[in-house]
Amino acid sequence: PFTNAAQVAGKIALIERGFCPFNQKVANAQAAGATAVLIANNVTPGLPSMAGSNATIVIPSLGITQALGNAIRAQLPTATVNARLAVDTT
């Protein structure tokens, strides 16, 4: 569970890879009110594999590189970071 649920509610959660399954991370973020999840890899190079499933998860989630996660995290204390996740259904 999130200890900062009020800060996550209505936002895209940035979560670092590690310690628990991806589907558990996303389910916890959804329960805290997150609108989507970015899972930042904790190693370089590459993307996290995002294995697992949970039929109760309805918010989108996306694995991102460690470098991108670090770049987003660096902006959080000083600015609002706006992001949009789009799904290509074609």
C-alpha cells in the first residue's frame, strides 16, 4: 500500500522497479487513486519486463528506462510534470 496515497490520487504514479511484482505495484497505485503508472527501470540499459496480470487493474501502466525515470524524478521537486499516455488501437 502507498504511504502517500493523498499525493498519488488523481495523478500518474512514478514507481521504481524492484521489491514486489509489477501487477502488485500497479494495483496498489490504483487503490491509492492513481490514474496511471510509470514503472522506471532500476538498472540500465533497457526496459522493465512488466510481467504479471491482475484482472482488477483498469488503469494503464508503462515501463520506462532508468534514464527517463531519473529525468522525470528530477523535475518533481521543482515543477509540475505533465504526461499523457495514449493507446494506439489501430
